[in-house]
Amino acid sequence: MGGDCWTQTGPYQPDLAAAFRRAQEVQLAEDDHGFTGTTVEELWRDPEWHEYIFTGGTGTVLDQPGMIDAGDLSNDGPYMRPLTDEEVRAWAPDGLPTFADWEAALDSGRLDFPDRGQGRCTVLHTDGEPTHIGYWGVTSD
């Protein structure tokens, strides 16, 4: 099977890793996928969660255990990685992409989905101010 592409947004926080963790907590509260009463950290220590993610996944920010640095281009592992400034400017030349810019870039292929099991994120702007974070990825299956 091939991985499925997914997108979602969450509120902006200057600390992207903290924003990502918050987006995961919100997503888990909305749907725990049968892993009731478990935190995100506990999920990623559970071999049953690994099996669940690597054979299907959630198609959400829950599919990655954590965030790596934007400059880590190794593509190794199921991690969320913010785009570098250069990567953002390739599809949003002003460096201040809006939700509409992000959506259009994904739809047109100017912004690629990552490899299976990986996620990407970028800050989205409204009237030039950061307001949201766009997350996208591909399931592992």
C-alpha cells in the first residue's frame, strides 16, 4: 500500500515544537483511536501504537512522535519538520504565506508532500501576522 496524504492546521505559537505538541493533544482529545486515557508521549512508548501508526496511521499530527529542526534534511524517521525559510520562499516569495497560499501550493504541486511516515509544517499568516500553523504529511502504510 502507499501512504495517504493529509493536512490540518493549528493555532500559532512562536515555539513551533510547543504548538505541534498542543496540536497533537487537541487531536488526541478529539479522537483517541481506541487508546483511551493515554498521553501522546505514552502512545509513542506503546508497541501497539507503533503497529497502529505504521500499518495505517491517523492521517493527523499524531503520526509523528516529535519535531526535528528545520535544517535536518535527513528524512530519517517519522518526524514533523518545519520548512526552512528557503523552502517557504520557493512557493511564497514574500515569506509570509497565507492559508490560501499554502493550500494552493499543495494543490498545484509547488509544495510537495514529504515521504511516507513524515510530516512538514509552516507558519501561516493573516494580514502579515502569524496566526496558524499548517501541518501536512503522509501516513506510513
